[in-house]
Amino acid sequence: MEQNRESILKLPTHVTIIMDGNGRWAKKRGLERLNGHQAGIESVRASTELAAELGIKYLSLFAFSTENWGRPKEEIEGLWGLMIKAIGDETPTLMKNNIRLRVFGDLEGMSENLQKQIYECIERTSHNTGTQLIVMLNYSGKWDIVQACNRFKNEHPDEPITEESVARYLSTADVPDPDLMIRTSGEERISNYMLWQTAYTEFYFTPVLWPDFRKPDFRKALEVYSQRERRYGKV
Ligand code: FPP
């Protein structure tokens, strides 16, 4: 499974990606934005494949933010359709490669059919022990912190909120914080993504648009990460 790791000396345990630039990719080609999202699915496949080949334990992808509801209805519906279809179509490949699908975000209130299809794939792959592919759907960092505080307070009304208690109730509670966050398309922002979990994450920004992001681009990011020195606020 673990191939071509020579130039990547230090492998991150958790890589997270803000997949950005699908719309610009489509516009440059005179296509609809949805064609950009469709092309972006191929990049999801390539990135997942490389993560599994290298033995990266967690790959999380920011697929739909709570702010994305502000987009035109047709784009939103088209994007959800593409994601559901991709999850369904790829389930056999995930099984074959021992990849476990997980989804974090606010799925309450989403259509039952949509939840059903997502949970089916989650269930089928739940015993896979290789790379965990984590899709962040209807997710935002502020939502995650607030829901963590509320759930904690519901269960422990008399206890004060601490850093440990928030961390324990985040949607990502059993996943280590990302070591590396990649954002494509030249934007250099966190955009209300994993705000709590990225406190000590290394950031890597690339001008490559998400639909053009393939294994060599991912590998380059891993090589840069591998040369970074992480000090966690110490000297
Ligand atoms: C950002 O580009 C991209 C998105 C909002 C959606 C990304 C989702 C996918 C590629 C599908 C993932 C599928 C699975 C199954 C995980 P943008 O539209 O903001 O681009 P722009 O900034 O150029 O307009």
C-alpha cells in the first residue's frame, strides 16, 4: 500500500483540504459552475487514492459550508446531487481499498433520502480500517463550537465549559486535529472552516484550482509539510 514515500519524510496523520476554485475553473472554459464541481470529483478521487496509497490515516474535505446556502438554488441542488451520486458510485471502490467514509456537519433537516444514502455508505464502510475519508457537509467551524458547547451543557449543566470539554464534544472529537490544511485556488483564508481544530495546523496554499489538483500537486504539498518545523508555541 505505501508507495513512493522517499521524498516525503514526515507524513501527516490528518490532512484537510478546502477544495476551492471549481467555479473559476468552469468560467475559464465557458462552462457552467456545476461542470467545475463535476470535474472536482475527479480531484477528490485522485486525492483519496494518494492518501490511501501513502497510508495517510485521515483525509477530510470541506465539501459544503453552511455559507454555501447563499448560492443559486440550481447550483446547490446540482452540487448535492453530484455528491450523493459520487458517494453511491464510489462505495465499492472505498470497500476495495479499505477506506472508511465519515461525514461531519449538520445533517438534521436535510432530506431523508439524502441522509439515507449518506448513512448507507457510512454504514457499509464502517468496519474498514484504512484511510478515513471525512466529508464535511453543511459544516462550519462556528457551528461546530456552538453545538459542542450546547451538547456539553445539556449533559453537564453544572460544570464549567473548559477546553477539554469543548474538544470532546466537537463533531471531530475522535479524529486528531489536522496536521496540514491545504487550500486551492490562491485564496488564503480559513473561511469559517475547522476553527478550533486548526489552532496548530500547518497551512499550505496553492494557486492550482481544485479541478486541476491531482496527485503531483498533493505530493508537493506533502513535501513542503515534511520540511516544516512545528513548534506548537514553544521554541
Ligand atoms: C469550491 O469552489 C467548491 C465547492 C463549494 C464544492 C466542492 C465539492 C466537490 C468538488 C464535490 C465533493 C464530492 C465528494 C463526494 C466529497 P467554488 O465553487 O467556490 O469555486 P470559485 O471560488 O471559483 O467560485
